[in-house]
Amino acid sequence: MRANQLLRGIIVLLFSLTSLPLLYGQRMNAAYQAYIRKYANEAILQMKRHKIPASITIAQGLLESNAGASTLASVHNNHFGIKCHYGWEGDTIIHDDDAKGECFRKYEHAEASFEDHSQFLVNRSRYASLFELKAGDYKGWAHGLKKAGYATDPGYAQKLLLLINKYELHQYDTE
């Protein structure tokens, strides 16, 4: 009898564990879609102003902020994980990332984060070659951002491209 209860418990546990990714994926899917609906127009506006593909801006926002759910985004409106860097004169927040107690930029509202993200890319020489790419070359942008050191994750470009393809974010590049 005890062996049957143990086996039954193991089966229930395994079923629960194998079901979690499906449930999590559906929940994340809805959160990602909501984020896209909420910020697509802002990404398009930034693309028109600064020539950064909207698909890249949305994908970076999704990835860097966990679709707006990260503390940096939900509390401090930093949707792109931008650190203080030399010369930043705006509000700041201390947050653990690659190292403990790093300085990150803090914004009054999300739109300020989107504009600052664009300015961050436009005004740094290490990203200059990205602005020479053909309009809408989100693949070139994804690989270029990684190559220029935007993120430390070795799979950063592939993650951006996965998001762009999965959620068909390239459609926003033609607006």
C-alpha cells in the first residue's frame, strides 16, 4: 500500500512539473502580448525619430524588463536595463545585476525610458555602425547590439531574434 501511495505521489509530482512550462508559457505569452500592445506605438515613434527598428526596441524592452514585470521596469520605469554610466544626471536606483549594488537609471514614466534608450544608442560611438544598416534590418541590429556590448549574455542576439519572430515584431518596422 505504501509503495502505491509513493508511486502515485511521484506520478502527480512529475505531471505537475511537466505541466508548469506549458502554463508558464501561456501566462508569459499573454504578458508579452500585453506589453507589445502597450508599447508598440512608442517603439514606432522612436523608430521614426531615431531610425532604430521598432522590432528591436520592443524585443529589447520585452527581454530586458521581462515584459514590464521586472522591478527596474515596474517600479523605476527602466525598460532597457540601462545603467547610470558616466555623465548621467537623472534619478538613479541601486540594483543587483552583473554585480551587487549597480547604479541604474530611473525614469518618471516608461516613455522617458524609451526615449533615453534611443538616445543611448544614437549618442554612443560603439553603436554608430548600426545606423548604417538598411532600414528594418532587425537581424543586423540584433547581432550588432551584441557585438557592440549592449548585453553580457552570449545569446542576446538570438533571444532578440526569437522574440521578433515569435511575436512577428518585424511588422512594426514598416509603420
